[in-house]
Amino acid sequence: MGRLEVVLTGTGGQGLILAAIMLAEAAVDANLNVVQTQSYGPEARGGASRAEVIISQEAIYYPRVLQPELVLTMSEAAYKKYGLNLPDNAVLIVDSTYVHEMRPRTNAYYLPISHTAQERIGSEQSANVMALGLLAAVGIAALPFSLLKSAVERRSPRGSAAK
Amino acid sequence: MSEARLMQGNEACAAGAIAAGARFFAGYPITPSSEIAEFMAEQLPRLGGTFIQMEDEIASMAAVIGASLAGVKSLTATSGPGFSLKQENLGYAAATEVPCVIINVQRGGPSTGLPTSPAQGDVMQARWGTHGDHPIIVLSPATVQESYELVITAFNLAEEFRVPVILLLDEVVGHLRERVNLPATVQIVNRKKPEVPPERFSPYGDDHGMIPPMANFGAGYRHHVTGLVHDVNGMPTVNPALVTKFLLRLNHKLDPYLAKISLYEQILLEDAEVIVLAYGCTARAALEAVYLARSSGIKAGLFRPITLWPFPEAAFVPRQNIPIIVPEMNCGQLVGEVVKIAGRHNVYSLSRIDGELITPTQISAKISEVISRV
């Protein structure tokens, strides 16, 4: 595979950096090169959060995303900033729980991620892992699902995997 | 080699320090270096070491010096505002020749500046932040793997040459998570101990290849420690001959060992018609730009100083009239050293100071611009 660039965006506290770490750990398990970075503001909670993962068979020098293939937006602000000017070939996943209207485009998934986490698992805290499952389903062909699953399990609080 | 794993730059610094034998950390956590203190707080007590969160950065640096004098490899970690506060005691460590490691994960400055954004604004402060002529070694990693390796090198150099060593990261490398393969064993250097009995020991005697042996404080060897200019017994002096002798040895003690201290990487330099000189996170963008230039027929090469101070000038000998581009995330700091070597008319500074990482495209554009001029 060539360079795959993934961007996870939303609000501080949604667990997007952790989701990016789990994705990156799965890539290490798949024997691929990977770098993971994030940018956030000086505040401890809230504010815009953006996590990036670059996966490649080749060495990765420049560590930041230049042309993302896969973008997740889990807040209105993140959608407006990162979802609107995305090239057509990139895949966009939008959490309809927080983004109330999405401009029509190809390669887009408009799904109630946080709402489903709340309804099925009883807490929005799992929305980041649910989003990771979606990413695996739609766009990361080079990464076996089993590796992603075990990366999530390694980081799950004891007992939560059984739910 | 052990198994590959994902590791953060700051975590790699802490893990490397432990592998190097460090068992004392005193600090005052600050973004973007806090993970180093967090990791140390978790790990050191389990290893019989000591973690202290001090009341401020000044005291942290003092505690590090004290612990090292007692024979324990010691470090602290900080960022710009804290690094400023450490300068006074950093000078004390240089003057008293106490081995120690200071990790500075740079953020945007001056003052509290941009706490979560990358910059390389402390390059000159790392060299000259404390007053007076003094020796110092400054190393700059570009990857997570190299952060691990260089913190071990930092301890080894500090111990061998009795000098404070600064590991100068930037926010990008400190917070980056990357695939690493940590070595199963590492090479460790420990400070030389006196071979003479206590009554014949002179703590700053100069007959040992410029680097006097060091006794652990409390081990029975008399060792007077002062920041005042001192004689070979460590006692204050204003005798001009002794002052000169002390300052000359202090400031030239690294000279015989520069080949060992000067670390650098050269990529595609043999036939290069334009050289990019870059360090830390900027070197990662620069390497991408060099490959881009090569693919469009421009013979570009990269010189990456890993040791920033002393600047590896013996290794960096560009051919006559070769343009040199120096991208930095500051207003132009290390470029001054390059100008000293290559002359003003061949050297092009490229600055980025907005808190965002410099991009390969920016450096590529500068390469094209410079090539079209010559």
C-alpha cells in the first residue's frame, strides 16, 4: 500500500486521540510503518481536537497529513473546518448526532455514531471505538479487522469488552 | 532487537533515560514535555529511583545537580518558560562540571507563547542561555527512535565529559507516536572515579585528559563545590593565573573529543548542487523535499546536524559556491553558524514561526527559487 492518511476530528474529550492511537497500534501489528500526531488548544477539555494517523509500507518522513483519504468529523465545528473542502476522492464520515445538516457529496457516510453508542452501549464514551469500526469497514483495506479489534481490546477497561 | 511497538517521543525520552541508568528526576511538568515527568513518576519508584515534583524549575535543576553529585544519574524535562528558569543552575552545573541531562521540548515563544505548538526557538538559548563562557552539548532528535537513542547518548556524554547535556526536542517529535524497535541492550558510560586515596584527591586536577575524575559526595573524598571560579581543589580564587587556567580548561575540555561528540547525518550530498541543512522535525520535511527535488531532476542533498552544539563544523564542509538552505521554525538561529562556515552569499534562511510545522512544499519552493538564481 502507498501512504494512507487518516484524520479524526471533533471535540476534546470524545476520545479521538485514543482512537488514533489504537488505529496506529493495529498498523504496527500489521508490520506497517505508522506515525500518529494530534493538535489541540491549550485548554484541558473542550475545544477543537484533531488526531492524525499516517500508515505506509514505505518510510514516513513528513509526519503530518497533507492529503487525507479518510476523514471523520464528530462535531459541527470540525465538519465545517475539515469536511466541506475535501476532495471528491476522500471518504468522509460524519456523526449526524452533532452535525445536523450535511452538504451532499460522493464518498460520504452520514451516521448517528454518538447516538448509537448511547443507545446500544449506554454511553457516548464508546463512540470513538464505534467510529473506528466504521473506518475499518469503509476504508482501511490493508489493515486486517482482527488486528484493529485486538488493538481495541488491549486498551479496553476490563469487563467492557464483554458488553 | 525487541519487538516493534508504537511509542511517543516523550515516552521514548523517559524510557531511554531509564535504560541509560538515570534514577533521579526532579521537575515541574509543563506542556509539551509533561509526559516525560508522568512516565518517570510511574517508573522510577518501581526501580528504586526517585521522582520529585519540585516547587519550580529553579529548584528542579538544583535538585538534579545535587543528586548527580551524590552519584545518581539525573535529569529534568521542561519547555521554553521552564528552560528559561533553569538557566542559572545550568550555569552552575557547567562551572562545577556536574553531569546531568536537561530535556527541553520546545514550544512557541517567547514567554508562555504557544504552549501546544511546535517551534525551534531555543537553539541559541540552549547554547548561550546561561551567562559566561561555558561548555555545553546540545543534541536534536528527529524521530521517536532517535529520541530514545539520543537520551542514552546524552547521559553517556554527560558522564564521560562532566558536562550538562541538553536534549532539544520540538513539540512535533515530543508528541509524535511512531513505530519503534528498541534495542535489547544499550551501551552505558559511567563517570570516572578517583583512583587515588582521599588524601591525594584534588577534585579539579587537570592531569586527566581535561576531564577530572569525580567522587560521589559523601564517599570520603573532600569535594568543595562552588560556582565561584575555583582552583584544582575546588576552592574559590581570584588569582589571574588560576582563573585563566580554570576557564581555559573549562572552555576547551571538549576540544580533544569533538569527533566523538559531533553527530550528524548526510543524505545524497556527494553530487548535490543544493544543500538543505535541517534538524529536528524540520529535517523530516526537508528530507521529503530533497527526494521531491531529486525526482524533478534537481540534485539536492540533506545535512542534518544531530549535535547542534558544538556545531559539527569539521563535518560540514560544503564545496565552493554550493547554495545552502537552512529551514528552521524560528526567525533564523542555527543559520548563523552556517554563515560562519559557508559565507553570507551562499546561505538562504527559511523561517516558519506561525506554530505550524514547516512543509515539504515550502522547502521545495525554496530549492527551486535558489536553483533558478545560480
